[in-house]
Amino acid sequence: MQFDWMVACYAGAGVHRDTPLLDSLDRDTLMRGVDAAVDAGLEGLWAPDHFMLGPKHQEFEVWTLLSALAERTHGTDLDIGPLVGSITYRNPALLAKMVTTVDHLSGGRARLGLGCGWHREEHEAYDFEFPPVNQRIDMLDEGLQVVKAMFTEAEPAFSGEHYEIEDAFNEPKPIQDPYPPIVVGGAGPRMLRVAARHADEWNVEISGRARGKPIEFKVRKFDEYLEEAGRDPDDVERSWLAHCLVREDEAGLDRLCDEIFPLPWGEEEDVDDELSTPAEAREKGDFLIGTPGEVVEQIEGVRELGFDKLQLMFLDYPDTRGMELFGDEVAPELR
């Protein structure tokens, strides 16, 4: 299995499930985390595409950050990308140019994560249109066609309901052939069909797993949709965005859990707003919580569902002990 870090680029202390102990955002803390992830043997760096999450609304813009991470990790083979970008925030032709640039800056390590967006308040604050979800999914489907044209065509052109380009040159082309891998995030029926048509990697995240049908059902449907699209299910990677809390022993784990829980869910409108205990977090959100052996056992259950990559959010960050322990005692048991 591959294990990556979801870079903590927003401060969520006290109110957000992803970074509950990160009180404020600054460059040095973030880069120490990046260096710790590299030292721990993690194989990818991802970042969310938002502008104002958490109690202080402190957030780094994702593509600017990824450019810095490309330079910080120069000479490595770490994947870097957004998990996942919102189609509503950038014209897809411009986005393809941005991805291509980061692919070159990173030496061919960029991946494009893209979804249909969800954060209504953020759209309204920044004056981005927030169409109904079915329209956003249509935009995503068209946008991915635009992106692929920009990556591969000498004179890119596309005409659709939402986007139109003509001779939108994207030179030089990406380093990766045929283009940087495309990661589609989402687990609803229409999103699974978009992923089946376009994705090199399908990603599911916590709130997507918590909605609707069980994840086992969604995995089966995704395989069906891939076959309908004429694609081999084995050719598409599966990744799982996971919250992780690991300590050497139960006493250390209990102390940390007492500090973190109850844990607010986050800012999604349609998901319960609090996880009161570690047990509830495991049950409702599939959090990975335990000693190294217990976390290994929990991840084995994820792997049995067909997921071969985990993007991890370490709940004890900015403390990097959990990340280091994961690299030392969890990852080697699963590779």
C-alpha cells in the first residue's frame, strides 16, 4: 500500500475534525510537517482546495502551496496534488496550465485531484457561482474533457454547454505521458460515473463515505460503471482519505483522545456536527485510532475493500509523533 500525508494547510483548533490541535498557520510549522512526512517515508503530499476553513479562516491557496512543495521536495519521487480541487474555482483551461507548470516544477510528480465542490459559504464569500449539484457535476465532466485536451492536443479545442476553448495552447506539455494522473473525488452515483469515465484514481473521503449507501455498495457500483465505460477496474487506483491517531500504548492514546474529543465534524452542511468519542469516530467516520497494531488491523479492512492508497490526516499535528510512529511501525507491516 501507499501512504501519503494530507498537508495541514489550515488551522482548525477546537472546531474542525481535520486539524483539531493546529491553532494557527505559518510557513515554518507547515514545512516542518512536510520534512517529517518525507523522513517518515510517506510517498505523497496532498492539500485541500479551500480558502477559509477553520475558526480563524486561515488557509493557504492550494496551487500556490503545491508549487512550494514541488521545490521543497525536489529530488524525491513524492506525488503532489490537490485532494480534491473544486471545478467551480478555476476555468479548466487555466487549471490545466497550472497543473502542467507544477508537473514541470516537480519533475513530473503532479496529480490532478478534482471534484464538484461543496462549500457554499466559501463560494458566496468569494463571489463564485454555486450552481445546483447536478450542474456542478456536469461542469466537472466537461471540465475534465477540457483538461485532457489541454494536456494532449497541439491546438486544444472544446465546445460544450459550460466551457469553450479554441487554440488554447498549453506549451510545453506536461512531463508525464500522456498527462498527470487524474484523481476524481466523490461517492454519489453520478460522481462515480464521472470517475469511471475519466479517473486514473478514485478517491473517497470521510463525508462521502458517511452519506447514503455503505462503502461496500459504492465499491461494487464503481466497478460496474468502469466495465460499462469499457475500462478494466484493475486499471484504476483506489484511495481513501483517512484521519489517523496512533500512539505507542493505550495510556498515551487515552491522554490524547481526552484532549481531542469531542471532535466537531467540520463544515459540511449535511453531516452530523460532532463525534463525541473515539469509538463514535471509528464507527461514523472510519477514523484510524489505536496503537500501531490496532491501526494496522483497521487498515487491513480498508485494503480488503480494494483501496491501495491512504491519504492521512494526523490528528495530533503539529506534533509529528503520530506521523513518525506510523512510518516506523504501521506502514512497514502493510507494504
